[in-house]
Amino acid sequence: MKPSLSILAMLLLLGAAVFCAQRWGREAGRAACAAQVQEVQGLLRRQTQALSAMREEAARRSARARQALATAQAGQAGAQAAAARILALQPGDDACRAAEALIASEMP
């Protein structure tokens, strides 16, 4: 028994439809994958920019902290030098007047 020509035509059309659906599915899958890759790349780019901004802010804060520490250390050194000069006064001198004079001489 031979299949009729219409059945063969239907089977051929069905095969073509399956082939087209598979190909369309692969192309749609590739397009969806490409869109996801672009989305992830954008997210990574934004995260990199945020990390760079955070690093820059940390560097600025670190520089300000180093400057404040240097200023405090300089002030401490000056205070220690003044205290040493006061302590070096002769025992017979009036320590209060000498300290006042020393402090007044160092003020701008």
C-alpha cells in the first residue's frame, strides 16, 4: 500500500515546520542570550564605576586623615618643646611669669 500524495505532502510540510521552529527557537535563544550578556555587562560596568568612586572617596578620606594626624603631631611637638622650655627655667625664677611670657611670645 502506497501512501497518498497528500499524506506525503503533509509529512513534508510538517518536517519543514519542525525544522523552521527549531531554527527560529535557536535564533530566539541566541538573541535572548545576547540580551542577557549585554545586561550583565552593563551591571558589571556600573559596579566597576561604583567601586572606583568608593576607592576615590577612600583615598580622599585617607589623605585628610593623614593631614590631620600630621597637624596634630606638629602641635604635640610644639607643646612638648614649650613644656621643656618651661621646665628648663632656673629654679630661682618666677615660673608663672616666665611661662606667661613664653606663651605670649609664641602666640601670633
